[in-house]
Amino acid sequence: MAATRSTARALWYTAKGKVEIREETLCPPAADQVLVRTLFSGVSRGTERLVSAGLVGECEWQRMRAPLQDGDFPFPVKYGYCATGIVEDGPKKLRDRPVFVLHPHQTRFLAPLAMAVPVPDGVPPRRAVLAANMETALNALWDAGAGAADRIAVVGGGIVGLLVGYLAARLPGAEVTLVDVVRERRSLAEALGIAFATPEAAPAEADVVFHTSATEAGLATAIACAGEEATIVELSWYGAGATPVPLGGAFHSRRLKLVASQVGAVAARRRARWSHRRRLEAALALLADPRLDTLLTAEIAFEDAPRLLPQLLGAGTKGLAPVIRY
């Protein structure tokens, strides 16, 4: 008897500011695949805001494809990379276990076995949607070379910025300050063991500065925070268009270093020993802290996503990235 096909529903960005639910047919999983029933997926707010607005530059269309993306930029595109779910079909060792997969927002999906990473017992599946963001933060710390007792500033209090600060604050003796224009981020920062300042009170003479706000003003603040010969790690993705960088003033005389950090490649300091899989497993393990639930401040039902997601991704909208519940 032929194996039975099944159906699933997925979110597609179909035009600027427009999200639709589309149905698709799933074949039975092959020997090297798993079938996953999604529990939660996280919205990567900075990236998906650019996708929703059609602002992925044409020169980045291939490099910025999500691992299991369907469709092509600018539209229509099935995008996303923060899904957790239960394995319904696959190897016995994974069946009925929660896994994290870099997959778009979809009710059920097939994925390569190698991409289904088991969620550790101490990490609830809802919190595990932060794995991709935690992986980005971990990679950034490696790119920066930050160490014990460093004075560290993080400019931009989105999820990635807060996770960078969270990891940096665990370095022995490190002084870590989150800098953000949204004063309400203070409570989130302090819950994670991070000091808080608004831009006008931002610390100076930092040894390492991370910038995650994707704004010209934020980058200027990051440069102003840097001490002599300090490193500024740029994590923001600005999409299409040019972004002015304030390289006047003391930038050259202080011999500052501005470096990019992007999760697509393992940081050069670790690349010889760390695979993408090992890094993702480490990121999931680092989520075994209930305090990180404070980052999951908004939750929407999958059925409501076409109506609510464009609003939540709109320019100037406050808040952290939402979780989609299935």
C-alpha cells in the first residue's frame, strides 16, 4: 500500500506588509528526514521586518535565504528559522521528542534528519525558539574576543542584544551595560544581570561594544562608547540601501576596530573545532535558564498571524519579537 500524504499550512510573505496562510502537501518522510508537528516558532523581528517590507537587497537574495525557505525574494517567500516541535515520524530515537529546526513558520513540516536538533530536557520547547538568536549572540562573543573583567557595552535591546548582554554578564568580573532608547528595557536587562543606560548616559571607555539596533544613531552611540583601540562588533542587518557611518572625530586617532559578526559562518576563532551543529547544540543548552522566559513577551496564534504579524513588524513598533503558537 502506498504511503499516505498529508497536508500542512504555512505563512508566506506575499507582498509588502502582507502575510498569507497557504496549504501544501507533505510526502511521507524519506529515510534521511523527519516529520515534525510544530509547537512554537519565533519571529526574528529585525530580519523578518526587512523581509516583510521587501527590503532584502537583490545582491543578498541568495546569501540571506533561510535554510529551508521556499519561494524567492522579494515575494512571495516562506521565511523563518526558529521552529520547535515534536517528531511525529522518523528514527525511533527522535520520535515523540521535541526538536529545534531552522524552518519557516508552518504547522507541520519535513526536514533533513541532520537539521533536527533535540531540545535538552531542561529547556521548554517555547523557550527553545530562542536558539537561533542565542547562536547569533554566542558567535558574536567569539568574534569579539570578549573576556573576563572587560567593560562591555551592548547598544540595542532587542532579543539578540539582550542575549549578547546575558552571555557577556556571565564572564567573571565583566561590567556589562545595555544601552537603549526604550527605558522599559531596563527591567528586562536587570532581570538578566545587565546594567542599563539610555544613550545620553551611555558608558565610555568600553573594551568591547556590540551594536544590534540597525540604526545610524545606534551605531554612532556604539562608536562613542568605545575606548582606545576597542572593538565594535556590528550585528545589525540593514537590508537594502546605504547607512551612514560616523567615522569622523576620534575614530581614527583612537584606532577603533569595526567588525561584522554574522551567524552564517562560525567565528574564525572557533571554526577549526566547531561545526554549525555543535554551535547550535551549545546555544540550546545555554537556554536552560528560566530568566530567559522574560524575553518571550508576546505570543500570537498561528491563525491570527496574517492579521497581527504585519502590525508587529511595522516600523517603529515597540516590543520584542513575538512567538507564534500552533
